[in-house]
Amino acid sequence: MSSIIIALLIPLLGTILGSAFVFVMRKEMPALLQKALLGFASGVMVAASVWSLLIPSIEMGSGKMAIIPAVVGLLLGFAFLLLIDYLTPHIHTSGSTEGPKSGLSKTTKLALAVTIHNFPEGMAVGVAIAGAAVSDFNIAGALALSIGIAIQNIPEGAIISMPLRTAGNSKWRSFLIGAASGIVEPIGGALVLLLASGILGILPYMLSFAAGAMLYVVVEELIPDVSKGEHSNIGTIGFALGFALMMVLDVVLG
């Protein structure tokens, strides 16, 4: 039970740690550091999606038909995040606005963007833990995924809290908004676990669904910010390091 609680809370701790950067940095995060961290986070999430979610989803089946749940779940994960992004007014970390017009403040929209994208990450951890409970998964694999997401959340938390501070919010307000965006992760994981006893038949779909949702965040949010402007090669190096680290974690701990 303690290992399950730890796995659920680790991603939130990553967000809190990243949001705390606002107390040690006076100004906006340097562009070079931001691109390196975003690239690293992208690598971690792609590796986690492949090694901890998609491959286990395929391995749960048998024969050539084993690919069907992985493909269906993956596409549903993309479609779900696309729908949420379309229906909810929010601001990307790059500053671009999406979703329907509303009277929400810039701070609220920015917090919404992170919260929207954090929820499926929490679900991914919950699915991995549920897999350990109802199938032959190793709980260490769920911990590896949780650690990988936490690593990704560190730069994400900083990238949220720092602009909020630059926009005129106090350090504590910026920190609390950034940290609060991660609360949905253990909530999402816990909701999945509540349904764990009845998900064995659809577990391959849930694993790939979580992968699709995480990959959507990478493609829609992280990679575009890494690629635009100068120093994109730094983001590429960060991606390679993040992917390699998550791959090692999954193999060593899983």
C-alpha cells in the first residue's frame, strides 16, 4: 500500500519542486535553460509512453491482433486531449491562446493548460499501478513511470510559476498556482485505482490511451516550444538525454 501511495504522489512532488524555482530565480527563466528542460521533459514522456505503456499494452495480447487495443487506445487518447483542448480556454506555456473565448484571466488560463495536461499523466500512473494489481506487471515499473513523469514535471512547474511571477504575481501565489496544477495527478491515478477490479479486460486499451494522451502533450505543447527560435539543438540534446534516462529507469526498475 505504501508503494502505491508513493507512486501516486511522486509526480506531484516533481511539480512542487519545479514551482519552487520561483523562490531562487529573480527573473524569467533563461531561454536556453527552458529549451533544455522542455526537450528533456519531452524525451522522458515519449520514452515513458513507449516503454511503460504501449509495449506492455501490446504484450498483454497475443498474435497479430494484439496491436488492435494499442492502436485504438492510442488514437482515443489523442482524440480525448484534442477535444479537451478545443473545449477549454487555456494558454500554452509559449503564450499562445486556444479554446473558446472567455473572461478568464491569463493566469487562470495558464493554470488550466497545465491542469488539463497533468490529469492524463496521473491516469497513466494509476493504470500502471492497476496493471500491477490485476495482472503480472511489476510495481517497480509503475514507480519508474511515476519517477519519469515527476522529472518531466520539474521543468513544467518552473515554466508555469516563473511567468506568473513575471506577470506581477507574488512569489507565493506563483508557487501555489504552479504546485496546485499537479494535484490532479494523484487524483487521476486514484480514480483509476478505484475501478481497478473491473479493468482487466480493457487494461491494454487504458495503457495505450494514457500513452496517447501523454504523446499529445509532447506534440502539441512541448516540441513546438523547443523547436521555435534559437537554441533548438539544445532541446534536441535534452530530448535524447531524457529519453535515455527514462529508458534506463524502466529497464532497471521494471
